[in-house]
Amino acid sequence: MTIPEETTLERARAGDVAAFNQLVVLYQDRIFSKVFSLLRNRQDAEEITQDTFIRAQRGLVSFRGTASFSTWLYQIATNLARNRYWYWWRRKRDASMSLDSPFGEECDMTLSDVIADGEMTPAETTVNNEFIDRVAECMSELKEAHREILVMRNVKNMAYEDIAENLGLSIGTVKSRIARAREALRELMGEEFA
């Protein structure tokens, strides 16, 4: 017997994490499909889907119910996807230029002539090392469950399916836990590293 969505929603609004995870499992594929259809980029669509559920969980107490929960979720996802699209459009993400084409008619210099060789400057190395140290410090401050799931996903590069099997969880629960763990890490990292 399945529990009606309204009951699950009310439990989630009351702070029941398991109930919210059920809503994530119920809607994540549909939200992902909607976002992917807008952005045509799998990685962006995955991130926006996770962000949608993070926003939804934070805003659940203020959800008035004037529209259905699914409509509300779709609106959050659509807004986030549009913001991502315009962010990349303003930065000309999809514009490309051959490395061998000259900058202009009066200039023989090409893009490959001016691109760095991949070596970091001493200043870049210092900043990179500070960032790595800060991540390590903040990872040690995370709850064990958050640290474990981030290590599996981001350090060991395990697939969602493998993490789910390893932890005995559904894929939807794994994705929502990863999203919460990343949010907890962002908060610990602070504004200067966001």
C-alpha cells in the first residue's frame, strides 16, 4: 500500500527527513528530465536537480499549497535552470574558437600562443594549496555520514548505484544525502571559498 502524497508531504513539512526523501525519489527523475530538456547538459541538470530539492526542503515550511507540490517543484527547477542558462550565456559558454585561428586580420598571434602551458604560478599554487587544506579541515568537521558519502562520490569517484549498493540505500536517498553533505561542506567552507 502506498502512502498518499499529501500525507508524505505533511510529514516532510513537519521535519520528517524520511518523508522528504520519499518525495525526492518520487520526483527526481521528472525534475531531472525537465531541467535536462532546458539545459541539454547532464552535469548541469544533475546539479540543478539537487539544488531544486535543497531549495524545496528549506522552503517547505513556507509552501502554501496554492499549487500542487509538483508544480511548485517544477517552478523552482525551471527558475534555477533559467538562471544557469543565462549565467552561461552571459559568459559565452558555448562560443568556441579554434586554437590556431589568429586573433584578427592584423595579428598573427593565435590562442595557442597565449594559453598558459598548464604550470601554475607560485601564487596559484599557494591559493590551490590553501583551498585543499581548507577542504580537508572542513571534511574532518563534517558528520561521519556526510564525510563517508562525499569520499565515496568525490574522492573514490563511485557511481550512485555503487554507493547505494554499498550503503544499502536507494539511489534517490544517496543523491539527496550527497546534496545535503555538499551543502554542509559549503557552509563550513565559508563565503571566501564558495
